[in-house]
Amino acid sequence: MDDFKTATSNTGEAIEGGEATFGLVTSDPFKGTLNWNFYDGAPDAEVIAWFDESLLDVDENYNYTKDGAATYEVEDGRIFTFKIKDNVNWHDGEPVKAEDWAFAHEVIANPDYPGVRYDSSFRNIEGMEEFHNGEADSISGIEVIDEKTLKITYIKSTPSLLTGGIWPYALPKHIFKDIPVEKMPESDAVRKNPIGFGPYKVETIVPGESVVYSKYEDYWRGEPNLDKLTLKVVSPSTVVQELEKGTVDFVDSFPVDQFPDNANMSNVEFLGQVDLAYTYIGFKLGTWDKKEKKVKPNPDAKMGDVNLRKAMWYAVDNDAVGKKFYNGLRWAANTLIPPSHPAYHADDVEAPTYDPEKAKEILEEAGYKDTNDDGFRETPDGEELVINFASMSGGDTAEPLAKYYIQAWENVGLKVELLDGRLQEFETFYDRVGNGGNDDPKVDVYQGAWGVGYDVDPSGLYGQEAMFNFSRFASEENDRLLEEGLSEKAFDVEYRQNVYKEWQELMVEEIPVFPTLYRSVLVPVNNRITNWDIAVEKVKEARYQVGVTEEKPAVAE
């Protein structure tokens, strides 16, 4: 990744009246839940980011700064007073108010809220649980001081508060106040006419396909350089042709498996960085208890034997997968905290690596024997073992990669079949593995991916009360370590590093999921694009500063 920069070399002056096209690279339509409170997939987040943003900026270490649309002061490590800047306004001209920020919290905490945001960070606000449980009419820990000042009192001071433990998004109360909470995600205010206070305004939406934005001249950072921006969905199979022709100027990410054949594309510059993400194989170990709103482990789950899970990890060669399918731009992973967080990623944790003979040995000792001479193993109880594997469609590698994993497991005697005999579209896949709490009992194993966010705290993905904990894993030791990682002691960085190293080791031992690949993100940018920067601490400013130095895109020679 040292060979790539995060910012364009073109720093020329943007022309007036410029227009550009941004490609959202995905094989499926974007869902169209265009609001931070309700979205649940990365494609929608890409759409939202051009017209709305968080009130707090972050630095290169993912810490909240005071350079964004709001500043803050902290008392006793847990009492935050936020001040929204005077020139921050919604696209309809209404000022962004403290009550909008408070309202966003109230909606997420509402018992009828149908989204996935209500987690431990919200429960850490004083009075939040009482409000959520219907025992109070307001949240005692949230106080609107004046039109632009919001005070939030947290129960515990945690090191995560400044790296993701604060909900930094406002919701325009004047628009949403009369919409029932359970109907908000499907409302026109989310689907057809979304507004924000970001650099561009939504003009038109073709559901799932494209969005046309115009510049918001009164954007609080300054007037954007582009008059018009068009976002359109681009298939991974056609993204190269679109870039070569100049029909898209830049994209959210480029399929790294296609990079070697296109590295010398003459009309673009490739930017790159380590992604805040990893891919993984997950095992279904229970379901989601909708009433209690927490995971419900099933001791009799088909994948409940850790020896079976461990053998399946040993059976796959993730190092070879990274080289063969992604030319080294994705690489074998060992833990569930990726190297995008170098202070906490434990690269010395020993995890299973490719050893099919070891996998066979583990299965034999655990009682998974082949007694039918068909090459496939039975359960220790002598019953047929057929494992249903869910994997997503998308890009040229999706199908051969799924086939590789199935073959690798078959090579150690496990009969694994693709769920329904086909790859699942993005939304269908996540609905079936547990998004919304609807776990499909047919799913035994699945191949997913997580963006990890700025905060290193993994409880939002692996805690008992995290809906995103799709494996439905829970244990006392997991609870203890996740809690310790947010404790007062964890303000000591070395202590927190040790806690999360223990947690990474625990997950290698328990294997509710196992990481397969860490990844880079590559972004090809047309030579006429200026001032684009994908670095986490730069990208929000870059959205309004990005421009074009020529009227027409450069075309590949």
C-alpha cells in the first residue's frame, strides 16, 4: 500500500460550472434508505455521504476533533456540551438545531424504531434505557440548552466516546416529527426527498440506480466547486469500460482483482489505502431474541462444535486466495481487529493457517467420520451432515471464490452446499443471515464482510445486544472483555491494547466467525479530477473541494 497515495496529483484550479460522475461499484441496486438513522448497508452510506454528514469531524487516528460542524467541551470525561456552528443549515434553509440532534437520539431509542443503531453506546446515556422501555417520557441525560447547544451526560466515561461512542448525526425534526417512527424508513423524507446539510442537495433519484445532486451554495464549509454531481450504480463487470470511456470520473472502490490488467489505464490515477474492513466466514450458533433484543445461542446448533469450526478454518488457504483472486491487494487475516487500527491489531496472535491434514485430524478426533464410503463425513451421532453455505453475488470473483471454499471443505470430507444452489443478492443475503433479527434457519455458514468504523470497540458486531452479531455468539468471557475494553481502566492505552489482544485470542479459540482477508481499497480517478482525497480525515472536506480542470473527462488511449 506504500505505492499508493490518498490524494490526486492534479491540484489544478477547478473550472466554474463543472460537473462530474461518481460510480458506486456494486452488482446490486442500492437499497435507498437514505438517512444515517436508518440505513444498514454500505451502498446507501455512499449515497448519503454526498448530501449529509456527521456534526463531528475525525483526525487520522479516528478521534473526534473540533473542526466539524459542531465543537464540544468535556467535563468529568462523560458530560459533553456540543455547540453547532451558526452557519450550519439544512438544505431547505432551516438551521440545524440542537433539538434535531436530540431528536435523532429519541428516534433511535424509541421502542418502535425498526433500525439497527440502538446499541451499547446509546444505552450509555443517562436515562436512555428508561425512555426506551417506556418508563420515561424523555431522556434525562440529553438536554437542549439553547437552539445551538446540546448537553449529553453519559453513564460511564469510556475511551470510545471520542472515537465513535457519540452519535454524531442530526435528524431534521421539522420534517420527521409527524411521521410515526416505525414508518420513517419507508417515508418520502427518506426515500424520495432526503435532505441533509452536506455540500450537495438531492435533485432526482432513480431508485437503486442513480442520484443527481446540485451544489448547496450555502454549505457551511464554503461553496462546493462542482455545480452538479451524478452518482450512478456501476457493475463490477463494466467498471473498467466506464472508466476508460470517461462515463464515470471516479468511483467508491475498484475491484482489486481487476487491478493488474488495468494498472496502466492512461486516463486515470489510482489512489489507495488500507481499508477499515475485513471479510470473514461466520457460523450460525443461535438466533435473535426480538423480545429481549439480544442474541439467543442455540446449544444444539449444527455448527455448535468448535472443533468443526476450527477444522473448517484449517481447511482454507486464505493466503492463496489473497494472491490468486486479489493479487496480494487482499491478504490473509488472523484476527477480528484489522491493521487499519495498528495500535490494536495483534499481528502476533497465532490463528489456524492452511493445513488440510490438521483439519482432517481434528474432525476424526471429534467424531466426524466417513463411514458411508461417499467421501463425506457424518456427525458424531452418525447422522448425515450437510452444511448450507450462504455467499453474496458481486464481481468476477464472487462465484469462483464461493466454489473454492466449498471445494476446500469437501477436500477434508465435509459436504457443503451453496444455499439454494446460488449466490444471494446483497440485501437478500443480509436479510437471511439475520439483519432485522430474521435469522433464516437454513443458513449454517456464511461469507460476509464488515466495515469496522472508527472505534476499535468490537461490541457493536460481537456483543450480546448487537443485532449485527449474526453468528449469535455469546459467552461470559466475551462479555467481560468487551466491558473491560470500555472501562475507566481502558483510558490507559496499553491496558486497552492488552484487553483487545485477549479478545482477539478468545475469538480465535471460540471461532464464532473467522477472518479470511484484510483488504485495500483502490480508487481510480480521472485525470481531470482535482482535490480528491480518500484519507479518512480529509474526505469530508474533499467532497466540497473536488472539482474538474477540464470540461470533458480524459479518455483512455
